[in-house]
Amino acid sequence: MAEPQLSNNLRGALWGLGMVAGLSGVSIAIRTLKPDIAVEELLFFRALVGLIAITLIMAPKGWRGLIPRRPGLQIVRNLFHMSAQYCMFSAVVIIPLAEVTALEFTVPLITALMAAPLLKEKIGRTRWIGMIVGFIGILFVVRPVFEVVPPAMLIAIFGAVLFSYNTILVKILSEVEEASTMVFVMNVIQTLVLLGPALYVWTSPEWHHLPWLLLLGLSGILTHYCLSRALAIADVSVVLPLDFLRLPFIALIAYWVWGETFSPWSAIGAVIIVGSSYFAIRKVRREINKPS
């Protein structure tokens, strides 16, 4: 009976890699657009582009499957998600991209701590070790910067807590909602809610902004679809630690494109984070390949 669960965790991990790609696209787009467009408008465009794309994808399949079964919980989940996005997008305006990305990696640890009592998930010793060591790596990344911009760091950490609540709600909703339904409803709610704030700070985008706005919206769809699929078949504590792999990629892009420095502290932290992720994934794969 244990083998199907282990197989589901492996499949969930593969969907989790799609989530990592989507989150990386969002971060790069935000970092590119932040000098020209306000955070509220970026959030609105992310939702609007996502709504157009998911509508085009799902319309031929019929609309009945897009009606949520738990609309109230969908609204609550999206309020957490929008607030978390606002915190993280605002932090990117102030903190180097690699530092914000590192702070986002507190989400797996916080979510795993919540998942144990709220979702009744069993978190084995291997996963705990991987997450704790990964968190130690995050402290290495944050330490050199924390003394410079503590308010922005606190905003990012608060955003991580909100993202953790959002993830728990996605896990709960994934038991009764299709991934496509959650993505569609998310973009509908957020487009409507964010329209007013976006108009208040509106700056008309120029043509060179268009590719990055498309990347922002489409990466958002990829992230949430893959996250929903992953959490529907695998434990939260299996899926989210994969996101640690995003840090070295984001840090290198930020250095090559924008000249953002990657300090020795950050390098040590990145090695610890990636090493802990590899350790956890390797152990899970051994469990999967172990004869039942």
C-alpha cells in the first residue's frame, strides 16, 4: 500500500520543478519592470494576462469545469496570495533579487510546520533535516544584508508567512478543485480586486514592456498550475523544498544582467541550500526505489 504514495511524491516533485521555473520567470520579470511600473499595476497585469491565457486554454473544454466548489475558501486563499505577492514585489524594489529569493525559501519550513497540525501530514526525519539545514543556509544569505534594510527584510518575511497560509489553502482546495479551476478563479478574483489600485497608480506600458508583462502573467499561470497539480498528489513537505534550487539560478541571472553582487555569505548560503535540497531529494528517491 505504501508504493502508490511514494510514486505520487515523485510525480509531485516533477510538477514542483515546473513551479520553480514559473517562480523564476516571475522574479526576473518583476526585477526588469520595477523601475517603470508600480507594484499594484504589476500585480494587476499578472492577473489579467493570466486570465486571458487560461480562458483561451480552457474555453474549448467548456465552462462548467471552471465553476469552483468552494468559492468562499477561494476568496480567502486569494486574499492571502495577493497580500503575499504585494509584500514580495515591494521587497524586490528595495532588496537585491537574490536576497528576496532567499527569504522566500522560509516558505517550505513555515508551511511544513503548519502542515503537520493542520493537514495531519507525517514529516519524516529526512525531510526535517533537509528543511532545517536549508533554513541555516538562508540565514547565511540574509545576514550581510539584514543590518542594512531591516524594514524591507521584515516585509519579505511577512510575505513568506502569508505565502505559507496560501499554500496550505491550495492543498486543502486541491482535494476538491481541479488545478485549472483554481488558476482560473485566482485570476478572475485578482483582476477584479486589483483593477482599482492599478488605475490609481497607472503608468501606460510601452512596447518594450510587453514581453516582460507576458512573461509575468504566463509564469504566474505555470507556477500555480504546477503547484496545484503537485500538491494534489504529493505532500507539502516533498514539493516545496524543491524551490531551493531557484536561488543559484536567480542569483546568477541578477549578477549577469543587472550587476547585483553575490557576496561570499550568499555563496555559502546557496551551497548549503542546494546541498540540503539534494540530500532530501536523494533520500526520497531511495525510499521510492526501496522494495515494498
